[in-house]
Amino acid sequence: MDKVTGPLGPRRSIAVAVKKLREGRGKFLAEAARDLGISSSKLSRLENAQGKPLLDDIAKIVSYYRIEGTPLAARLERWAEAAQRRGWWTNFDGEVIEGLDVHLAYEVDAAVERVYTIPFVPVLLQTLDYARAVFRDMEHRSESDTRQLLAVRLRRQEALHGREGLEPLKLIAVTHESSLHQVVGSSDIMREQLDELAQRPALPNVSLRVLPFTAKPVFSMTCMYAHFEYKDVGESDIVHIETHAGFFSVEDTDQVKKYRAAHDALVQASLTEEESRDLIRKIRDTTRG
């Protein structure tokens, strides 16, 4: 995918709508592109949410399919305008956040983010020292890169407290118990991180549960992923999976529903929030010893 410089929601919404309009009229892509006066590759990219949709192209599409004055035309125009917004992450070095831009573009408009992590605690709940140790020891980042990545991390965490034009991001996190034992940085850093998880102020939009070693295996418990849920932005839910080779997306509706059900199963198999805090405190005190 090209570098993403703005929210992906509007692009994905336009892609679905434009393709549905074309197929609903029984038009082949090359035929529709010729009639619109644009290249087939450009229309293909538009239908695949690649690149920013131009307002002029959307106007041509609205006219071509004769949907002027309809709710769909209004939505297409609104999405096209929203797609012009630059994401806050574009203020950072593109090479430093390479691969992360897509994830940020999904996250910025999401209403709910359901995550599962192993063997690290959820990114949005990490302390800066913990995150710095991951960047330094595992990713071998330079000091300069690490400073930018920590600034990105802080900006992401702010979404849990408030966002311009949107409700605070709702986070439903499940982390495997191994993340509480995996030493990141040092024992002092781990104690601080565990203390943060155990004592952090309660936010109504943040839930953290621990999947204990005693839980029976559950589908999807072997990989880290985020399920993004959207409301009122015209975007369909999506899953972003993180591996050692990078991120990849799951967009197929049935597969996305499967991951949603899998995350619900992870929540059910996990300790309650209070039980999770008790376990975190117990491991923290053991680490302190």
C-alpha cells in the first residue's frame, strides 16, 4: 500500500460506493473509466482505496451515475472532503513510522479498538520507559528515531482521553499473562509498568483483562491484532494483524466477524478486570522481591 497520509475511512467508504455504483449499472471498469474521462488505473485505485480521491473525480462520478441531490451524493462529497485531511502522523519522519502509518490511519477514526497482545502489554497502556526499551532493545532504534516514536505513542494514548470531533477511543484489551512476566528493559521498568496497569485511574472507555496461563486455548491467541470498529463514518470494521514481518489487514466481512467473535471469546476466557488487577499486583510484588 502507498504511504497513508490521512484517515482511511473516507477512502474505503468511497471505494465501496463507487464500485457498487459501477457494478449496479452493469459497467466494466474500462468502460466506466472511458466515459468518466479518467484512466482505468485511476478508477481502479479509487475502487481499492488507493490514494486520495479528488473532489473533481467524485463530481464526475455523481454526474455520470445521475445521483445529484441524493443522500449518497452528499456522503460521497463529504467523504471526499474528509479524505483530504492530513493525518497528524505526517508531521513525523515517514521512514521512522514506515509500516505504522496504515495502523494509525485505521485507529484515528475508530470508535472501538479491541486488541490482543503477546508477549508485550498493550501499546496504548505502555509507559514511556517500557516503550523506549522495546524500541531500543528489540527494534534497535536510534535515539533520534526513538524520540519520534515515543512522541507518536503519546499522541496515540491521548485518544483514550479525548479527540477533536470524536468521542474518546474505547479500548477493550486482552493481554496474555506472559506479557506480565516478560522482562522489558529492566526489573525497575517492569515494576513501574505493572504498577501503572494495576493502579491507573479508571477510565470508563478502557478495559484490560489478562488471559491466564490456565485458560484453555482460544482461536487467535497466538498473534497480536487489533479489531477496529467504526460508527457514523461510513467505514466497515477491519482487523489489523501484527507479525514480525509487519502488519497486514483482514477486510473480508466474514473473516472480520470471525476475529470479532474470537476476541469476545478471549474476553470470556480471561480473568475479570478486578481479577486481572489482582494478578498484576501479585506479579508486580513478586518482581519487587
